[in-house]
Amino acid sequence: MMSLVKNEWMKIFSKVSTYIFIAFLLLAALGAAVIDYKLSPDETNKDWKQELNADIQEQEKALEAKEISEEEKAAIMEEITYNKQLLADNINPDLNTNWTYMAEWTTSLTSFVTLFVVIVCSSLVSSEFSDGTIKQLLIRPYKRWKILLSKYITSFVICSVITCEPAYIQLSNRNHILWQWFVFRQNHGSCIFRIQSGGSRRIFRGHDRLLDTRIPSHHDHRFHVKHII
């Protein structure tokens, strides 16, 4: 089986189109980084504290409305508490980092990656007929289901490598170790910044302070944090 998978893997990287797509990804990443650097405003000089104070005032006014429900009041009060803690801990919630850029860049190129994976996976079978190698493949001492399974395994591996590469980079960050220390129990602090996508910024509320960190995850839940290092 391993020899069949290795053979399929060699077929993929024997094609010029594979290297063209890899070069396209590298150029797209470099070009997007340069454009983002040139066009993005300098958020470090932005008066984010004044904006947070303005948001708090608007939220406090919203609490005075009579038509809002108790659930909406609770949500607004929680948002006010969150903004006040950001001010107290001097954390800019709008500050872009390499991690947020990585998440946005990965999302923008998802369609191209998906297209490449579809082309590669379909060519593993179609090329056997177009090149006339299907007969040579079938006369080998392997059952047909093993041949098809090897193509499926190769497709799965190449898909995982291409789509999960940003996640591998994120996992190399030392802050990922923090994830192992999170015990989700009630009354031990809670995650008050909703998780959006892999590699995004995470702002956690511990016992008496906020923690600004990055943890790769794809969930969007309210977790409870027992211990933070």
C-alpha cells in the first residue's frame, strides 16, 4: 500500500502545474502582505481608548431603553464590562497582528486552494486513462480497491498539507501551550472574546485580569477558564 501511495505522490509532483500553483501561493502571500502593509492605516496611533469610552456611553444609554428584554440587557452589561476591562488592562481590541492577518489571508485564498485540490484529485484518476497507464496499473499484483484507496489517501494527504499549512505555523507559536492549561469549569473565569477562526486573537478573562493571546481553534463557544499561565 505504501508503495502505491508513494507512486501517486510522485505523480503529483512530476507535474509542472503543481509547482506553478505553489509559486502562485507564495507570490499571492507576498503580494497580499505588501499591499496590506501599504494600504492599512497605522492602528497603533489610533485613539482606541476614546472609541471604547464612546462605545461604553452608547451601551449605557441603550440600557435605559424600555423596550429591550432582560436577555438584551444582560448582553449589553456584559459588553460594557468587557470594554471596561480592556481599558483597565490597556488592551487594544482592534490591533491587527500576524495571527489575524494569517487568518484573513487563509480565508481569502480558500477558493483557490479548493480549486487546486479538486484538480489534483480528479487528475489522479483521469490521467491514468488519458496517458494510457491504467492497464499497466491494473496488471500489477494489487487489488483494485487498494489502487483506488491509495489514490484516496494521496488526495487526502495533499489536501491536508495545502489547507492546514497556516495551522501548522500557528501551532509552532509558544502560546499554543496555553491551550493545554484551559480547564472548562464554571466559576473559574470565562472566555469573553468569541472565537472566530483559527489563529485569531483571543482575549480571555481570568480571575482578575484579561489575557491577550492567540490560540488556534475553530469553535465559537463560551468556554470557562480555570488556569492561565
